[in-house]
Amino acid sequence: MQNIKNIYIVEPIDQGWIIERLMRDIAAELNYRGIPTRIGTCGNYAGEEVIFNSRYLVPLSDARAKVNSLFITHVDDTIKEMELKARFNNFNSFVCMSTQDADYVTALKGNRAGVVGINLPTRDLTVRPVRVAMFSACYEDGRKNEKWIIDYFRDKPTEYKESFIFCFMGWGWEKFCASLGDLDMNYEIYRYSRFMPGEYDMYKDILTKMDTLIYLGFDGGAMSVYDGINAGIDVIASNTSYHRGLGDTVMLFDDQSGFFSELDRLHYKSAGRKEALQRRSIDTYTDHLIAHWNTLLRSDTPASDCVATDALSLNETQTLELFRGHYKKLSLSRIRSAIIRAMQSVYYTKYSGGAPRRTNK
């Protein structure tokens, strides 16, 4: 059940960084779901139910808000750690970039109340198709076994076809590619005259932009296998002749079934990327944010139940040692930045329009 009435995202200044862009993605999704959400500076807060601070080091807390939330990004020096710890009394929601970061904040805070780890979302769900090259001429007798590609995709659903762009480099591929077009598959043809100076080098340059080279023929081997290795891309080739003995630089197959298994592998890898990004979508991220804040609005439910997170993988001491081991040394620029933040925080407290909210640790 959705309980949140409205949300105010505090943005001290729009620097055009990824955080500002991310906050606009979140605001757009919240508004799309019918939860009025505004983005602005501290002085424009108008009593929204949830305050979400995009910059945890220069935050606004206000007694009128039921949820005063911090978006906690990198804590990478001792001053920032001290600043974060000083915020614990005035905020009741701590949104971290992962469950590991939530473990760290929990260790600093001494308890998990109000702390949640939500994996940082991606802003783009697009996965580029696998570019598969065939570098040879096509012959009427079918010696390159290109028909196997048709056999594989003939009964495959659209998502399989979307995983690939087949790129044919050489002569005679036009007629075959018309059959790929009938299956609504993605393909490209690169065809240069054999008499053009630098023809071979141009093909090799194109090959560097591919992901995989395949060679399907069992007709004595192909030099293009070496070209694929030269280009630094994956090579899948028939288990014959001098294709053998090249170690794990070349994946070998013995027959059509073996080739199909290689295409399966490439598709599943691409599909896995898409699934991973979908799990980290803005839509999914917003689901978790809403669940977290709604839980805090229901006082009878522990804040730690807002989003399922893994149990601490390390004890608190080890967690703190792990993070502190990567802290940067204090420099004049870091100290100067901390002083500026402190001055900004004083301004926020003075001009926020409401007293800071004090919450329990």
C-alpha cells in the first residue's frame, strides 16, 4: 500500500553531475506514479512529507517532514566520516548505494534502524548486440556452412535475434543476407574490390570493431582465424586443421550442434547483461525507495524491514577497517571543502524555515 503523499528532493546546486541526473530520473518516476515530487534548494522546502537529500554532506532536515532522508554516497576520508556521524541525530533515513555500504553506515551508527542499502541504479537499460564477423567469401556450394546460421535462428524468438548483428566481410554475401532479412535479423555487409589498394587492411580495421569472429567451414582452415586473434577479439571456429592448438584464444566446435551451443552461449551472456541492468533499473530502485520510506511512516514496523538486505558479511570492526583502509589522506583542498560544507550547513539550519528534526539513533 502506497502511503507517501509528497517528496522534496534537496539539491544544493546543480553541477550537472551524475547525482543530479539520477535525482531527476527518480523524481520523474515518482511523479509518473502519482507521488508529487519537487527538486530544489533548502529555502524552497514547502512542508513535503519526505525530504530526500541528494548531498548528504550539505543536508536539510526539517521538523515538518515525517522522513528526513540522506542519500549517502562516498565516504572517503576521516572528516566526511565525522560529518556523517554528526548527521545521525537529525535524520531517520539513510539510503546507501549498496548493502555493503549499508553495513558500513550501520557499523558507524551502532544499529541498523533507518539504514537501507539499495544498489545504485543504471540510467540506461540498453545492451549493445554482439557483433559477430564472418571474414571470407561466400560460395554457391555452401562450403562455409553459412546456412547453419539460418537453421539456428529460424525458430528462435525475437530476443535471440536482437542479441546479434552478423557482419559479413568479403564477396558474395548479398543473396545469403536476403535470407537473414526474411527472418528480420540484423546484418551488415562489408565488400571491397580485391583490386582496391589497402583492401585487406581495411577489412582488418573493421574487424577490431567486432566482438567475435566465427568461421564455420570445414574446408581446410581459414587465415581469418589469425586475423581475429590479431584484432584481440573472441574467435569461434571449426575444429579442423591449423585452427587447433591455439589454446583458449579460439573456441572450437565439431559440428552444427556444437556451433549452436556457441551461439547459445553468446545469447545467454547478452541476455544476462540485460537482466542485470533490469534488476538495477530506475523503476526497481524507486520501488525500494518507496518501500523504505513507507516503512518509516508506519511507526509500528522496524526501519530495518524496509528492504530486504543481506546480513552483515563482516563484523562491525572488520567493516570499518575495510572502508577506512581506503580513506584518502587529508589535504588542504579536502580541509577547505569541509570548511565550506560547514558554512553551508549553518546557512541551511538558519534559513530552512523549520527547526532541525531530532531523531533517535
